[in-house]
Amino acid sequence: MSDLNKKIPELELKMEPQLLDYKTVQHYLPEKWEMLRNGKLLSSDQELQKVLKMIVYNLGGTKKFRCDSKRINHRVP
């Protein structure tokens, strides 16, 4: 078992943004972003949830997620 799997860094979500260290990012972020499940990112929902938790941890709970449709031209068929 690698050192990375021995101790999982705990992320306590708060309203304010929190800084990340390299070891935490290395644990929560996969090496590659793949769509192995017919349009769903990563190989499992659990992997996807880990990445989302890390992003919310870093941004903080008070950030509003906004998608400006005028700037995004990518459409999924």
C-alpha cells in the first residue's frame, strides 16, 4: 500500500475558501480526466465526488457557480 493511500487528508468544508497543499491535491485529483462511462467524467461517481469536494473546499461555500452562456459555445449533441 502506498503512502498516499495510508492517510487520507480530511477536508472539512467551510464557507470561506481554504488553501490546498500538494499532497492533498495529489490524493483527491486523478492523474487523468477520462470519460469511461458514456459521457460521465472519471471511472466512478465516488472519484467525481472526491474531486468536487476538493474544489468546493478550495473555493469555499460562499462562491456562486455561474455559467455565462454567451461565453460558452460548446454544445453536447
